[in-house]
Amino acid sequence: MSTTLHFHKYQGTGNDFVMLDDRAETFDAADHALVRHLCDRRRGIGADGLILLRNHPEYDFEMVYFNADGHLGSMCGNGGRCTVAFARQLGVIETETHFLAADGPHEARIDADGTVHLRMQDVAGQQPLEGLGVFLDTGSPHVVRLQAAGTLAELNVFAEGRAIRYGELFHEKGTNINFVEAPAAPGQPWQVRTYERGVEDETLSCGTGVTAVALAASQHGATSPVHLRTPGGDLRVEFQTQPDGSFQHVYLIGPATRVFEGKIDVA
Ligand SMILES: N[C@H](CCC[C@H](N)C(=O)O)C(=O)O
């Protein structure tokens, strides 16, 4: 028997998501094949990930995030902003919220122009990775690798990212990898391209990734707020550095846009 699923499509700086209002909890979160199908750009709707908005007794809502490979992911920053915008569209929240995601509670607020300020979890310091860069966990695991000036545009992010993601350091759990170019002049943004685990490709933007880049950039003299440019658009990250090298009051700030809604037949 085939059924019809009502969905919304959102994107945040080009990182795109199928959003489902699952307050009635009718979606089977263990159905990896269905999630994969809905995210398939040829046979399904097409997205980097899928998000369920569910009720939660202690929060305004719960965000359940899956990568395009059909498996539950860790935190998704762009998806988090989109879920906040979706919650407002549904009338679940107004302009401020407290919600639950895979890595714990988050606060967020939406400006009049639609910009979403999403508070991320506090971040423990960064770990150096010999010859590779640094590692940070911003709700999802991220390698940050600094590139020489003028080399980012031509970099083969798919091949280089894949080699690190499946390399001996990370192959079991994998990681996301952010390739970064420092600003050429003061006032210009840090440029970032990201290979995403779970999508297993370069995406146009990664929110937890640019958060990791901003925090790592603070070791190279960047101060909050840090402006970042991804192939999909610009984001801003604010934070406070603690004396022990950890980071608190971390905010990911940027757009979250509803693109369309529709119905899809599923087996
Ligand atoms: N695109 C997401 C990151 C998803 C993390 C995911 N790729 C994983 O490692 O589970 C973001 O905007 O933060």
C-alpha cells in the first residue's frame, strides 16, 4: 500500500533539508531506507539531511536529525536554524525558543529579517592533529585544516576530505573536514569548504563546521564575531574564550529559508 507524506523543504546557506512535522510521531526513525530515499536527489525529494520536528515534554520541541545516508547524525547547525524557522512556521514557537537536539539543549531566537541566532553547546578546547590541523567537537566532529592563500577554490575537497574521513585516524566513526583560507585583508571573511560525513560529499555549507572554524581561527588572532564565507553563503559565529581554552556562549548566526512544501508517495 502506498501512502503520501507531506514535507517541507528548507535550506540554510545552501545546506538543504527535508523537514517533517512529526508531532504525532508517525514517522519510523529506524527506517533508514526511507530517509535515504527522501534525501535522494534523483528518486526522492533531494537533501543533505532530513529532520523530524517532534514534541518534547520539557522543551518547545525536539529536533531529530538524519544525514542523507539515512542514519541519525549528531548536531547539525544549519539544520538547527532551519528547524527553528520551521517551528515558527508551524506556530510551535514565536521568536525565542528552547529546544532539544542530539547533543543536548539549545536556545535560539529569530530576528525580524529571518536571521536565526542559534546557541551551540559549550566547546572543549581544540586538539592538535599532527600534520593535519586541529580537531574540535561542536556537537559534531570536525577537523579544521588551514590552506595556503589562494588554494581553496581549486582544492579537490571531495578527494582530500574523503582520504581524511576514511583515513586511519577517523575511519570507524568518521569526521567532517573543513578546509579553510584565512582572510586576505582585515574585514574579509574566513573562507570555508566542507566535506561532510554522512553525506559523504562536499556540501555548500556546514553550520557546526563553520563554528569549529571560527573557534580554531581564534588561535590565529580572530576575535568574536568571526565572519565566514561558504560556497552557499555567509555565516557569523560569536563566542567567549575561557582561560582554560574552552569556549562558551557560542552562537551560530545566519539565514534559514523555506523553499517549498509538497507531498511524496512512499511505498
Ligand atoms: N550540515 C551539518 C553538519 C551535520 C553533521 C553530520 N555531517 C555528521 O557528522 O553527523 C551542520 O550544518 O552542522
